Amino acid sequence: MAQPAMEESKKLQGETVTKLRILSHDLSNYIETIMQASYLLAQAKLDENNKRWLDLIDKASQDAARVNREIREILRSQN
């Protein structure tokens, strides 16, 4: 009897990993858009206050990209 429950658990885990991969891919696209916009804004002449905001956005997007890469590494190990 434990066999069907185990198979169901593996299926659920597989579905969860698949869904997380899709979400991580989508998140990568959003982060890339923010990073590109940040780069383009950095080309403009900004006052010091706006440069600080831009630095905050740039740092946060880089941190988000790093975390997302770590998530993707974990998901790759689930094969």
C-alpha cells in the first residue's frame, strides 16, 4: 500500500520542481529587464539623490539574480 503513496509523493515533488523552474525562469526575465533599465538610467545625467536610488535598484537586482541562480542550482540537482 505504501507504493502508490510514494509514487504520488514523487509526482507531486516533480510537479513542484517543474512549477518552480517555470517561476524561476520568469523571474530571471523580470530581473533582466530591471537590470537593463538600471544600466540605461545609469547612462543619464542624474543628481546625487537619484544616483543613490539607482545604486539601490542595481544592488537589489544583482542580489535577486544571485538568489535566483542559487534556486536554479538547487532545482537542477533535483533531476
